[in-house]
Amino acid sequence: MPFTIKCQGQEKTYDEKLSLLTLERDFGIEPEHFIAAMVNNRVRDLNYEVYYDAEVEFLDLCDHEAMKIYEATLRYIVAMAFHNLYPELKIRFAYNVSRCISVHLIDSKMVANTAMLLKVNHEVERIVAADYPITRTVVPNEKAAEIYRERGFDDKISLLAYRPEKTVHLNECNGYVDYMYSHLAPSTGYIKDYKIRLYAPGFLVQYPRSECGGKIPPFEDAPTFGRTLKESHDWAKIAGIDTVAKINHEIEHNGSVEFINICEARHNRMLAELGQLIEDDIEDIRLVCIAGPSSSGKTTFANRLRIELLSRGIHPIRISIDDYYKTRGEAPLDESGKPDLESIGALDTELFNQNMLDLINGEEVQLPKFDFKVGHRVPGRKLRVHQDEPIIIEGIHALNDLLTPSISKANKFKIFISPQAQINLDDHNPLSLTDLRLIRRLVRDYKFRAAPAEETFSMWDNVRAGEFKWIYPFQEGSDFVFNSFLPYELAVMRKYALPLLSNIDKESPYFPLAERLIRMMKFFLDMKDEWVPSNSLMREFIGGSCYADV
């Protein structure tokens, strides 16, 4: 039966099914410029065959979903290179500093060094140059388990038990078999842009980013961030919860109460460590500055830190940076000509700096209060602080010294907060830190603002752009990094997030993103949240926080 394909303003009719690769040639599209395609608003790999009426849009690396496919294919090729060179060596991928993939050598006496780097880099180059086709084969779960067992993929076998589908789409390339939980490029020759560098104790792999116009961003080391990621992975491994399968096993065999308390105890320990650091230097610390990306749990964290300091005889005062917003007409404009409320220029930094300086000097200050209904500042409370009353400020720009240039760095204690998850589906498939925060925000926005998932999705790119510009550049100057990730959280949020994602219409521009998040969430077991403490950071997103009215 004839069917019609619409693509790039053209329309053609066909009698037999054909692959997207064939469509590229038929429509005169440059081969290897695109990495995937959208077919009737669903992301498809280029080997996909169309046999029905469809609108087709080919995707390059400026598209986020295409970039994800490129990155997954690159991981596949790097894993293949290691397998070819060191068949007994197991590696583990994770997301790391400077928007890179890290490669860790697992349980091996082998050392990541320059010689290994040169060999791996050469093998990756050879695989790419050979342009081997990457094919996908559907097999029953039982057959997949046999293949995994033959190849020593015990980590993949563990996750099969929680796979809702009865089949697996295995990826095969020149004899190498793996599964990347993602669409892949049709052949290895598509992956031409990457950089592999030595980064103890393993390697880093850089790849093109959609937010950078499909280019590899400049490498920027972030040792503080990297150290936090390593600590997160080390703890998860010690606690036996560094993969989704192990988290599910913990829920099944040890129960929700124990699992929740283990995770919360780690947060308590970090808070106690932080409280001790501030107490030890309280004679000099006058400002405690807290910043982090969206949905990091900053509000609950600030409240818990205040309680921790009160328990030590320190009486902090909280001041909101939001009260120092200028009127919308005074805010700088963004690239689209709209007020840029993410910019530090949207704040009256001169007034904030003067108020903080006067308070530190023991003077009484009339603080402003921003009235969001009328859109400008009105007089707020009068305040005088004492020596044992450090000021807690929390917000996007809290770590930026442009906010408080007159205050000595010795008087500021800077805290960066973010969920630094080092959890994998299996060794070759890490979970995205950004996707974790997006799930948090989806659940919170719906719970407290009745906002549908599409509304949250529509703002996310702008939120992320603001983070790269105003938050991440200052994380390395922090005195303490608080990892707000709770390994049980995706199991708790699954029942909240999946209905929101499933309700997104198939015609929505955000449907492909929803599909990808569903693929991640579906592997987690549901977990009751009745035992989540009322002061947990998790309560900021699912509700029931004891700080809701503070």
C-alpha cells in the first residue's frame, strides 16, 4: 500500500518500506551530517525502516536527543576498543568533570597510563575509520542472559530481572556485542569528533554537546567537583548501591526503612562535618553562601544547616537574595530581548553589598522586601546581627564575589550543593546527573504549582543555560560541596514521575524527552515514601516537609 513521506519541505510517495538512510539519499541530504531522525515525533535510529505515512526530520548534534545517541555510540566504540585490546579488563563509564565521560578500570592490576591511552586512542581511530556497521538484534531476555554470561557482563544480567520487557535489542559490531539502552548511529564512521585524555585514575572522553552548537566544549578541570563524584561513587560501592539492580535488591531484601535511614545518615554526617568546619572558624565567618543548580535541594539544606549550627550554639540569620531584585524594567535583556532574571545584573548588587557590609560591622539595617505582586521592592524588616550570628544567603549568585565585593573572602564560607549521583544501569550505562534533577523538578513543579511536565520541560533549556553561565563557573571556589543525592530517591519518585511523563501527548515536542526519561525510570522498583523523614531533602520535592511553612 502506498505511503507518503514529508521531509524538508518535500513530499514523496513510496510503495515499499525503506530505511531512513535510504530516505537521506532520496531527499538529497548529506550523509553522516545527521545522527538520527524524528519520525512522527519519535526518535529513531537511521537504520529504522518507514512503511507508513510519516513526517521525518533529520537531527544533527545541535539536537539534545541526537547528542545523546552520539554519546552512547561513542561509549559503545570505546568499550569495543578496550575489549579488543584488553579482553579480560572490565571498565565502567560515568559522567564527570567538564561534561565528559570518565572511564574507570574495574578490579584490575592494570594502570591507566600514557601507553594505554595511545593504544586505546589508536584502536578507537581504527574502528571509526573502518566504518563498521552497527546492527540491532532482538532476542528474548533468556537468550540475552546467555550472551551476557558468555561475555562476562554480570552487571547486565543483574538488571535483566527488573526489565519490564521480555526482549532485548542487542547491538552488534564486527563481532562485538553490547547493549547501550539507547539508539545508536548506523555505523562507527559517524563518530569522528571526540577527545580521549588521561585523567587519573582513568580516562576522560570529551564529545560534542548540543548546548555548544554540536561542538566539543573547551576542557575545564574541576578537581573539587571531581573529588565529590569520586567520594559519591566510593560510598555507593561500599554501601552496595552503585547500580540500579543493587538499589532494587536493597529495597527487596532489606526493606525501605533501613535503606532510607542509611542514605539519610550520610546526609546527617555531611551536615555534622560542615557544621564543625563552620564552628572551627566562626570568629571569621560572617557570611555563609549557598548556591547550586536547579532542584538541588537548596531550601531544605539551608534550613537543616541552620538547625545544625543552632545545635552548636551558633545563631544564623537567613537573608533572601531574591529581595534585592531590580524592577523588571531595570533588568538586563537576554538574547531574545526579554528581561534576563537569571543574570546577576537583575539584582541590586550595590545595595546588597552595602547592606551585608553594614550588618557585619554591627549596624542596624533596613532590609528590602521584594513584592512580586507589584514588581518592586518595599521596606522589609530592620535587622542588627551579632558576632555569633552568621548570615546565611542562598541563591543562584551566592558564590559570585560580584555580589559582595567589599567583604573579605576570609569572612565568607561558600557551599556548593548539587546531587552528584554515581549510579549506573550497568557498567557501560551511567545515569545522567541532569536527568535526575529534571525528574526532581518535574515532581516538585506538579506537586506545588500544578504545572504539567510540558511546562517544566519548556523552561529547562533556559534554566540549564543560566546554570552554565552563573553557577558552575563558581563551584570550584567553594569551601564545601554538599552532595544532595539520595540513592533511594528515584525509587520513591517513580510513582510520581511516570504518570506525568506518560501523560505527555505523542504530538508534543517534549514527547521524545519523556520517552527517554521513562526508559530510565522503568527499571526502578516502586518504594513507599512513608518512612522518608520530614526534614529530608526529598520532602522538598514530594511534599510533607517540616520546613514547608518556615
